[in-house]
Amino acid sequence: MTEVVRFVSKSELERDRLIREARANYERVFPSTDQASTPPVPKK
């Protein structure tokens, strides 16, 4: 079998990185409802 190697340009890698970073920032500002619905763990 032959393997197919896909070329990924630097601009596409940068775009993907920026999207991941933006999603992480969004999650910090607007946490998903799953995280908000769990009760906080009390500190000992």
C-alpha cells in the first residue's frame, strides 16, 4: 500500500493555530454549560 502525504502550508497551520487559540479564549470567557452545572469542589 502507498501512503499519501498531504502538504500543509504555513498559512493553513497558522490559521488552525489561531482558531484553536480563539476557541480556548472563548471557553475561558464563556465556559460551557457542562462545566457550569457541576458543583464546585470545596477546598480543605
